[in-house]
Amino acid sequence: MQQVLDNLTDLPTSTGAEEIDLIFLKGIMENPIVRSLAKAHERLEDSKLEAVSDNNLELVNEILEDISPLVNKDENIAELVGILKEPHFQSLLEAHDIVASKCYDSPPSSPEVNNSSVNNQIVPVDAIRILGIHKRAGEPLGVTFRVENNDLVIARILHGGMIDRQGLLHVGDIIKEVNGHEVGNNPKELQELLKNISGSVTLKILPSYRDTVIPQQVSSTFLIILFVNFYTFQVFVKCHFDYNPYNDNLIPCKEAGLTFSKGEILQIVNREDPNWWQASHVKEGGSAGLIPSQFLEEKRKAFVRRDWDNSGPFCGTISSKKKKKMMYLTTRNAEFDRHEIQIYEEVAKMPPFQRKTLVLIGAQGVGRRSLKNRFIVLNPTRFGTTVP
């Protein structure tokens, strides 16, 4: 652009252009906006960098042959010969020639390659990764698998497990081989294989490149709040039933399940799966395990037998049709709502109090105040009341 501006003064005599047109053209080209657009275009232009030559090492050796006889006659030539013969300089030229001789252009696309079905089948060689893991026999990796397109894909990564701590695998990665052997398409066999292996484990995987797309209209403040709530919010629940994963036929992996008893406190660390949550014991700690979600356990406990199923203790003496009629009677909805199924009760983690709190609950006039005063009189060092 600057070269055109410099030659505008000679254009009227050489091309016969009108002077008013040249003034208009010069005004446009000198406009700051046009200059900024031209600079941006030059920076964004995809210019291909090419090496001047790929035989520099050969040229340097020829130069050394020509100037070596003159080393004793000129000190500058002797210094140049010493520089050109240095191993570091020779290695630099050799590396440059190797890089310059290779082709790094992406191959041209064709309609066949752009087909989505073909893209799903062709696996680039450089996309496959080899990972090494060291484990003890019987130590779980903390992952579960599912079959997808006849491949074993990582379905979930348990919080606090070996894989979660190392961060080498991600949900959606495809397991191709274990220690050089193909894994097939049976998740249970792969779980048993990984569980019994001890020492070094080599995994050949096909990574999943699924980036989360965040809408541009979402504000940065909302993203920060969402990030803080997702990663720092802790949920604690009290269990109202006993659970043993080895007796559960619905769990995707029995070894990944978490055993707990009624009354235990669990910390929920992941609720992305609507059917299976990840939780850990608050007292014992350790890695997380799978537990049935509130939704799944409510469905399981509210399951109604078929009409023809008379395997109950009454041998069919009570009609199940009447039971089902009662269950869906709209006039009894208020009664049914009072009997909710207790699965998990959300609790809060609080710092320990120096003194325990005893709350007396009862109807008016039953003697709560008298009972409180009797406790204080009988054991004043143990009981006390609030100061109004």
C-alpha cells in the first residue's frame, strides 16, 4: 500500500488518469481505518514458510574443503574453520536439514474423507496414546466401562481413585489394548483383568476429544459462580437403609460399589449420573464408590408386583387389584403423601459444640419447663439453660 501511495504522483503522466480520481484514491488509502485493515490482513494472511535449502551441512563441508588450505595464511579463516567444525554447529545444521526436508502440509480433503461415517471409522495413528500405570494386585483403578460401537469406553471415573489422582484417563476414552493384548468388548472381563494385574500395566487408548462448548452469551460472573458451586459445594447425607453392592443386580460394577449401613453419613462427590452417585464415607475416608441415587432407589422400593404374582405370604388371599386401586385413588393422595420413602436425608457438616444441646419437644402444658428445672437442680454442672 505504501508503494502505491509513493507512485501516485507519477500516475497522471504515465496512465492519463484524472487528477480528481487520484486525490480520491489517495484519501481512501491514507484513511486510518483502511490502513488498520490492511495491517490486520497482512498479519492474518496464511504465509507458508519454506526453507531456503535442505543441504546446508553439505554446503558447509564444501566450504571447509575450499578454505582449509588457507588456515595458516589468515587468522580470520582459521577462526571461521574452527566455528564451522564445532560439533554443536554441525548438529544444528543437521537438525535444520532434517526439518526442512520433511513435508508438514495437511493432505487435501476429499468428499470421501469428509464423510462423517468414514471419519468415525478411520483412526489417525498419532491419536493413539500409550499409558503406563503401576499398581498392586487387587487394587482397583477406580473406573467403570461401557460398550459403545463394539468398543470398551470409560463410562465414569470414581472420585479419589488411582485414575482420578493421576489424571491420565478421561470419560469417553476407548481402551484398545492392555499389556499388548486386545481387550474385546466385555466390561466384566476387563475389570477382572485390570484388578488381578500387578506391577506395570500398559494401556493403549484412543483419547476422546470432547471439549465442553460454553455459550458466548453467558457472562463471566455466572461462569465463576457455577465453577465455585460445582467444585466446592459439599453434600452430606444420612442413609436410611443398608446397602451391599454385591447383592445389587443393577449396579454396573460390583467392585466399584460402596457398602454402607443405616445411619451412616456419606459425602456425595458426584451426581452427574441420574441413577448412580459417587460417595465416600465421612469417617473412614478413602476413595469414592457407587451408590444408588435417590431416584433409582425410590423406583426400586416403590415397585408394585403384577396382579398375577401371588408369591407373597398370604398366598393370594388378598387381591392385588384392590391394592392397586387404593394406590391410585385420588381421594387418598394426601394420606399417601405423608408416607414418603426415606432414602437419604441431607445433613450439614457443623463444627463440634463445646456443650451439647438438649431440646425438649411436647405439647403445651405437659411440663417441659418443670422437667428442664428438675434437670438443672439434680445436676447443675451438667445441665444449664440459655441466658435471656
